[in-house]
Amino acid sequence: MISYPIMAGPTAILGVWDGHDAGSAILVEGSLLAAANEERFTRRKLEVHFPEASIGFCLRQAGLRPDQVSRVALSTTDPSKAMTRWLPSLKEENYLLRRRKKLPDWATPYKRRFKFWVTSLRPNCLSRALSSLYASKRLRAMGFRDFELKLVDHHLCHAHSAAVGSGLPTCLVVSLDGVGDGSCGGVWEWAEGPRAGRLREVARLEAWASLGIFFETVTHLMNFREVEDEGKVMTLADYACPVPDADNPMLRMFTVEDLRLASPLSRRSAQVELERLAWRFPADQFAFMAHRTVEVNVLELFRQAMAKTGMKDVAYAGGIAANVKVNRLIREKLGVRSLFVFPHMGDGGLAVGGAWALASELGVPCEPLGSVFLGPGYADEEIERLAAAERGIILEKVASPAKTAAGLIASGEAVFWFQGRMEYGPRALGARSILARPDSLPLKDSLNLRLKRRAWHQPFGPSMLACEASRLLEEYRDAPNPYMTVAYMVKKDCRGSLAGVISADGTCRPQMVPEDDSPYSHLLQELRRLTGLGAVLNTSFNRHGEPIVCSPEDAFRAFSQAAVDHMVIGSFLAKKAGAP
């Protein structure tokens, strides 16, 4: 830890993550004022470099200069991370290969094998010192002066994001992902203290038997982009002829005993076995067997953790927590009383978790996660000024953006929707969204293939008024899911109304929106008046291969290149010349 004299003033804590999906977050007196990921500013999806732009945004949003920030939390200091901090060309090469921006060469398989080995190593004195020196140098170049730099364990960041974010006074906390700081996950008990909550470690999961690395390898073997397209494997598995557990060879690759994940195979042997199975089985069955392996082992891990701690309230984070179908089984099969999944569950959420972890250590009480609209927002004047420079776009001020959008959606159009501050996390939640009727299969297919250019088997998710959930969903139990983190089974008599947002297994991934005065809630209320259903197909507002739009410039650029005629942005309706 590098320390500098700390100036008097409010407790301002900056959380920083400079790896996969880099980002930052800022706490002032325990309140999360801003959080964003670097990709939204650089426009490189899942950016990996030091998050200078997002740090700058967080400071502006909090009204602070760099020299007014007293403490900084930096996540992850294992040897792999220290190496790529000082040799950024390694990080960039891996990024380009993973995102299919660069062709592999003869050495790529060996580099990949080395990467998996070195990322499994635990932090040591040298890797911590190098990480501290690197971050201190970058921060001081940005104008930071009197601050304390705290290095926070990777999975403690995930655990604090789940525990603090949940607002639960006591709960079981689980982190599961690929690898970080020599672990692939952990289990803790969380309890509120007199001032701030504390985590008590129950178990750590070794990196050598990682379900996250296993699923990443499966994704790679299916020619998808690892650490990005695992959701495609999950959705393709729905279309397979099921393989009985007794005939699934992948299930023999892992065991869970006494809260320990283990494997009888070495990392290299597991790779060879998966390559053999990928050759033998069709893609859909290969995906099914892999997904079933994750289901079985995650459920068993949670079952053992709940039995050992006696806790039924659960907070969950880490990359594997992005799997909404497994999350549904955790909630439905294990007697969980409440399940909170941090909405930015992957590594992109480490900055918030790191800031909360440092606040907990300092005894600073933190507010639980409420709104996820923590990114930049833009005034109508700026939108109007930028629109004036766009050719072929007509901007018209409207009395009610929500009613205008709802009318277009009800008539069968897809609408770009840009309102307020940007969401934090990988999913559009009604600030930067593309919206359409949820009951139209042709419209869904058109959005998937023509506009989003995604795999045909990927479903969209619905946003619905929270009061509609009990009518539409079989498993709803008066526990709103506002962040699209858990799947629910749709009632059979409601599946026609949600045909465009249902997976092949009859589930959907809903966002439940309260009836309040927000523009998005007004839109859903107006849709309920027009169509009888307060729900909408909601997908992220972005061009294929790009991050979700952040600024009006991004929105106008995407709008001008898309086969969509209308965008509701701020208080305006943007139309293409010649559009009705």
C-alpha cells in the first residue's frame, strides 16, 4: 500500500479497475455518486486500459478535483495483472485476439496456455509493489496528490459489491468467476456492524478448478468470443436434445466437496477433453452439456454454503452470476428466501466493489445500491446543438416523450430511447435502450438479424411494470427484479403476449419497473393504456460490436446508420427525413 498525507474534508473514495471492462466509481461519505466503464467513452467494447476517461467523469459528477480525493481502491494484484500493467502490449494483443480483431499465429496456442497458467498465480510482494507503483504513477499524472492507495483482493471486490449492494443486514455472499488473484471464487458471511458491515470468509475456491475458465474454454471452442459471448452458449443450449446427466462426460470434470471445487483433470487435460467432445457432439448438445455442468456444480456449491452457514438470504456476484438461468435455479431449487445479484456482476463491477470494500474497512457506512443510473446525463440544449450538425435528421420537441414513444411502439415500430443518466452495467435498463412490442416474433427476428446482427437463438428481455409481474410470471413472489439478473418462467396463457422476449424453454429475463414518475415508467404505463400490457421488448442501444451508447453523439451516429425511423432523445423526437 502506498500512502500519502490525507487532506481534511469529506471522505471521497475512488474505486479503480484497469483490466477487462475497465472502469471507475466514486463514493463520497458512503454515497455512490457515479460509476461508469471506460468502453462507453473510448467506444472499444470491454476496454482493458487504465480508465482515465471514466475517472474524469466520476470526478466531474462528484464535483471534485483529483487532489480532493483522499483514498483510492485498486482491484487485483496477481502476477498476471502486474505484468500487463507494465507491459500493456500483452494486454492489447490478448484483447485484439479475443475480440477477433487480429489473426492468431503459430505462437497463439502457447501464449494462451501461458496466460491461463500465470493468471492462476496468487499475488506476491513483487506483484503488489509493481501494481502500487503503476497505479500511483498513472493517478499522479492525472493530478492526484494526497491520497492513500489501497490494494483490494479481486473476490473481496465482488463480494462487497454483492453484500453492500443488497442492503441486507446479514446474508450469505458468493463470488464465482473465471480467475482473479489466484482464486475462482469464495463464500462469506456478511453482517452489519455498529458503523459498517463486515465479511467473514467461509471458503476460497482455487483457480485450478474454475467453472468460469471451463465455460470460457467452451465458448472459445464454439468459435464465440470468450469472456463476452458466454450468453450465446447459454441460449443455444435451450435448442439441444437433452443429454441425461449419466451420459454427460463433462459432469465428471468437477466435484464439489466441503465447499471446495475440484477436478480430476489438469488444466491441459481438461482442454484436450473438451476439444475431443467438441469434435464428437453437435454444437447445441456441446453447449447443453457444458451449461448443465455449470448448473449442477453451482447449485451444489450454493446448497453446501447454505447448509454450512444456515443462511437463506443470498448476495451474489462474479462473471458466472451473469447466467440468469442458473440464477433462477438457485432461487427456485434451494429454498432461498431472497437472492440479490449485483447488476454489474462481472469484472466491470470491481471498481464499485473495491470502493465499498475500502469504505467497510474504514468503518464508513455505505448506502445500498438503489438507482443504477450512475453514468453521464445530457441537457436538452446539448442534444439540440448536436442535432443541428446532423444531416437528414429532423428534431421536434414533444410534450411527452413517453407518450410519443409508446404510440410509436404500440403501432409496431422499433424506437431508439435515450433518457437521463446512463445505466451502470452490461444491460440496458431504460436509459439507453431500443424498444419494441414484446408480442411480435417477426419484429423480434428483424431486430436480431437486421438491426442488432446477433445470433438467431439469442432472446431479448422484457421491461414490465412491477405490478404486471404476478400476472405474467409463474414464479414471482413479491420480490421485484429491477436489474434483469434472474430468469422467470412465463405463464403459459401469457406467452403469446410476450412471444418476442421468451427463450425456447419458456423463461424470460425481466426488468421490473415501479410505477413512479420516471420517463421509462410513464412509457410503460402509457403502453398499458394503449395495448393492455405494461411491458416492452428492451434491448441495448448500440450498433453491432460496439458498447451501449453514452452520449448524444453516439446516439445520433447509431441512429443515422440504423434501419429505424424514430428516436426519442431527451425532450425531442428525432426523425429521419421522409419518415412518417
